[in-house]
Amino acid sequence: MSPKSKAQSPKRPFVYVNMAMTADGKIATANRTVHSFGSRRDLDHLYELRATADAVMCGARTVEISQTILGNGGEKFRKQRRKLGRSEYNLRIIVSGSGSIDPGARIFKNKFSPIIILTTQRVPANKLARLRELADQVKICGEREINFPAALRWLRAKWKVKRLLCEGGGNLNDALFRAGMVDEIHLTICPKIFGGRTAPTTAEGRGCSRLAGAEGFQIQSIRRFGGELFTVFSSKKRGPS
């Protein structure tokens, strides 16, 4: 590929992660029955961030457990989207390397915006066919694991996604961090302690084994609303334009 063609290659979206966690870093209880514990202000913050996104992305298990439809939050937030020059609804992206997604999940019963599934070559043909019945597009992005750099470039080129909001869960976040794809983190710290060795955290998955392999971020802002802290961290690496 020539230097000129490289320069013209589509850039990836700006990726920002939004999560609420307890003071001990948990995003759900050990049995995962409690996964929503933030205040009304935290919920509004989630919809405010969605209003700034072209697409919202979640892992398949998070979509199933939380029963989210990745919607815009209603008229108040639709107005915010319109003020920002965006369409009323964001694209919805589900990530599943295994292709194991409950066809009865609530998100598939709500048809207000396109649903895209990112998956891998290890998904059997019959399961792929089922996924294509559920989603507007199924994109294979890797052999055994999702190739996130390629997947995000495809989202930018094919679907014009310039701002991508990720809402977990921990395994998806970890994969994005390891791929160096996260530009900004929004963390709501809630005054609760869940404990539990098996309780999920903001970043699960493989993680890094050495300090040198950790993704570096810097504090951008900290605000207090009631008993919660709303924090923003920005990547020390330069994000895409």
C-alpha cells in the first residue's frame, strides 16, 4: 500500500467507555443479579452520553442481563441529539465472539434503529444465519477473537460512526483496552461495597500481566453530585480526529 493510500485509509471512531461502579470497583454483585445501582443522575448521565454518540456498543451478556435496548432515553435526549445535528436514534452494536446471543433478548423486539453484531469466524454457519435474521448486519471481524482496530475502522467507513460509546461489560472493556482503542473513560463511583471474588469489575477478561502493559490515562475531571463522583479520564495517547 502506498503512503498516499495509507493516509486516505478510514480512521476509527473516537471511543469512550461509560460505567458505574461501586467504591470497591464492582459493576455487579457476585451473582450478577444487581447490575443497576446508580442514582437517577447517573442514569441521566448515561443518556446524555448516548446523545453525543453515533453508535452505542455492548457485549452480548450485558445486553441480555441488563435487558437494555440501547435507546436514546426519550424526548428530552432526542432534543439533545437534534441540537448536536444527529439523528434521533443511535446505531446499536452487540459484540459476541462466540455468536451466543439470546434471540429473545429485549433489544431485538425494538426496531427503532439498526442493530449490528460483531462476531468471529468460529461461529458455525447455522448460528450465523440465525444472527443475520436478528440483526441488520452481522460483521465477522477476526478468526477467534474480535479484531477491534479493523472492526472500528469498518464502522467508521461503512456506518459513518465517528463517536462510539461502549457500555461494557468488563470483558468487552478489557478487549478494547488491550487493543489500545479507548480514548476516554467516564466512571461514576457509587458509595456502595459489593465485595465478592467473582463479582465483575470494569475490566475483566485477559488483562495485562505487567505494569508496562497497562493502558495509561489521566484525570480530566471529577464532579460530585449527591453521594456519587462523576469522573472522566482521557487516554495519554492521542485519539483520532
